[in-house]
Amino acid sequence: MNLIISSFFIINLFLGICRAETNKFFEIDKKNFIAVKIKKDLLGNIERGKKIFISRKVNCLSCHEVPTIEEKFQGNFGPPLGGIGSRYNKEELRLRVVDAKSINPDSIMPSYFKRIKFERTPAEFFNKTILSAQEVEDLVEYLYSLK
Ligand code: HEC
């Protein structure tokens, strides 16, 4: 019996550590659909954000169009993002980038700051996030600048 109780605590402690780790940069508030920045000195940059946005690494443009970007072949799986900075504040935008699936679990949009742990994830990507916390902030600044 004691063993069961102590293993329960050990498992919980372990889960607690994991949770704290994923939430080192952003705290997700699922009730209000926002992600709050914990590290206040982590500052995004609009120009860097734009570069990430149009890069092939994240492929935002394969699903979204932004009228102010000249790139060809913009997608329409997702809503157009022109003027998105007037519709959402930074905390709302951050959650959409960090983990769109926490809003809609069936979303086809990837969760860009969630550790990838699928069974068949290649070892080099396993337990890693697609974007770094810095890149998330750069994207948030860029999206927020689209007024
Ligand atoms: C595979 C397609 C896909 C990709 C890639 C994708 N998105 Fe999305 N995105 C969507 C869809 C679909 C929605 C609509 C809501 C939903 O289903 O989650 C969405 C919603 C959004 C929203 C909220 C829009 C609104 O009006 O509510 C933002 C902001 C956004 N995406 C930003 C991005 C950024 C930034 C990237 C790249 C880092 C990106 N998306 C990559 C498909 C995608």
C-alpha cells in the first residue's frame, strides 16, 4: 500500500517537473484562450518575425494569405491574416502560434511550441518544439503589426 502511495507521489512530482518545463516561457490560459509571456525580457522583432513567417520552415503561407506580402502561392486553408493585429491582442496571437490545437483539437494548424512526442517522430525532432520561444515572440510581434 505504501508503495502505491509513494509511487503516486513520485509520478506526480515527475509530471509537475515536466509541466513546469514546458511552461518556462509561456503560461497557457485555456479559459480565456490566451498565452501569457512569463519571461518578460524575451522581446520579439517584427522584421525577424516576417522572415520566419515567409520561411519554408514553418510554412504559414501555405495555409494563410497576407495581402502585404509579395510572395506568390499563398494558401487559403486557414483564414487570411491581413489586419489580424487589430482583431487579436498579443496574448491571443501567442496562443494561436504556441498551440492552436488547444483551441480546436481538430485544427490542421501545427502547434509550434509544443514538444513533439508522436510514436513515429524521428529521434532528432522527438521532444522538441518546432519554433524556439524567441521565434514565437518574433512571429507574435509581426502578426500584431498587421493592422
Ligand atoms: C496546415 C495549415 C496551417 C498552417 C501551416 C498554419 N496555419 Fe494558422 N491556421 C490554420 C487554420 C485552419 C486556422 C483556423 C483556426 C483553426 O482551425 O485552428 C488557423 C488560424 C490561425 C490564426 C488565427 C486566425 C483567426 O482569424 O482566428 C493565426 C493568427 C494563425 N493561424 C497564424 C499562423 C502562423 C503565424 C503560422 C505559421 C507559423 C500558421 N498559422 C500556420 C491553418 C494553418
